[in-house]
Amino acid sequence: MSGTGRAARAESERRLETARHGAELLDRKQQILRIAIGNRAESSEQSLQRFLEAASRAARWLGRSLALDGLGHIREAVPDSLAEAEIRWGGAMGMAYPEDTAVKLPHRMPSTGSSALAYAAAAHREALAAAVVHAADARALLLLRRELAATRTRQRAVEHRWIPKLEADLEQIQRSLAEQELEESLRLRWAAGSV
């Protein structure tokens, strides 16, 4: 039996075992991602509801303020600076996604106008913060779903292409080694018979 044939068989067996182990890990990653997607989908649905409720309140108070104060007072109440959203990224299973948010809102609140204008401003601040949270949840959910799809594709490629190819290669090497052993055995018999 040839030393290179045995080495090729050992290398092929090692590669096949690695591919099978990789397929198992990809399957496990899919299970973990499905759980994360379930959790994130629930969180995203809740944050969407909070945002929709806050936006509805903001619209109601804006309508009341418009009726009581007029457009001029509302325009005067617009802050000079912009709100800033900060998204903190985290991750798991080799991928990054939004994990937490923070919103820095302008300090200026309306100093003139009715109490409806103050309530409208507060409701809009609340709606903005809720929108940022929902946007982060929705983005995380999208990224997790993309990763799940990519992981499925990789697992199928390993299971349906790579593993069968490695199995075929190993089978070919084993046939070749079996033929070499048979040839050696026949040579030894012939040599023993001719002495």
C-alpha cells in the first residue's frame, strides 16, 4: 500500500469530517438565529405599536395646538438644533446588529403658546424617541433574517455539494488503495509461486 495513498485517504477523511462538523455548526447557528429572530420580531412589533401610539398622540396634540395657537406659534416653537440618534451595535454569531439606542433631543421647549403646544412638543419628542427604537429593532430584525438566509445557503452548499464531492473523492481513493493492495497481494503470490 502506497504511503501517499494512505496520506491522501487520511487527508480526505479529515476534510470530510470537517465538512460534516461545519454543517452541524451551521444548523446550530440557524437554530440560534431563529430564536433571536423570534425575540427581535416580538420586540419590533412592540416598538412599532409604541411608535404608532406616540405618533397618534403627537398628531392629536399638534392639531389642537394648531387650532389654539396657529401656525406662527408652532413655527416659533421649532428648536434651533436637531435631535441626534445614537445606535449602539452589538452582535452574536459573527454578525453585528443594532442592540440599543439613545436619543439626544434639543433642550428648547416652547416658551409661548397654549399648553396644547407644550403637550404637542412633548408628544413629538416621545414619538421621535419611539421611532428611533423601532428603526433599530426593524434593522436588527432585517439583518438577522438576512444572516439566517445566508446561513441556510451555506449549509445547503456544504451538505449538497461539498460533502458529496468529498465522499466521492474518498471513495475513489479507497478504490485506488484497494486495487493497489490487490496488485501487491497478487505479486507476492506470484513471487512465492515462482521460487
